[in-house]
Amino acid sequence: MPENKSPFKISVRLIESGSSLLGKADVQGAKMNINSFSIMARKDGKPPWVSEPSVKQGSGFVKIVEITDKATKDTLTKLILEAYNRAIADRGEASTGNDSEPAF
């Protein structure tokens, strides 16, 4: 069975800031690019959530991109979180080398 390819390319930058911001994601599609989705931690320990790009204004934030179609928003959220989980796994694999042997 052929693999179902996504029409989007997602890139994730992990952020280790000690805040609830876990990463940023950029979405590239055939007819649009949307940069700077935020991947946010929840305080209750549930899986992270995704916020559309926004800017701080006063004491709050204003969305600069709002996806109004629920199916599209749900699909992008799912793909962004999958890419985030892969980035976390890749980071873990990169740091599991055996440091006890000399590198010659």
C-alpha cells in the first residue's frame, strides 16, 4: 500500500527556554508558507498544543494567521505535533552515542 504523503513540509526548531514554549514550526505548502507556529506545553501534563502565529500586543497576543477551517487546522496541528515528536526523538538519538570510547 503506498504511503499517504502530506501536501505540507513541516520544519521544527526545538526551544529550551524553561518556559512553556517548546518549539517553533514552519509549514510549507504548494501555495503558501506559514512561519512561526508555536508548540506550547500544557500546565496539566497533557500533550503539547499548537498556537497559530501571533504577536504580543499589550498584555495579550493577536493572531497574525488564523486558520478558520477546522479540518485544515486539525490536520496542521496533527502534522506539527508529529514533526515535533520526531525532532525530540532525533535529538535523543543524536545524544546517545557512546562517549566512553576514544574517537580516533
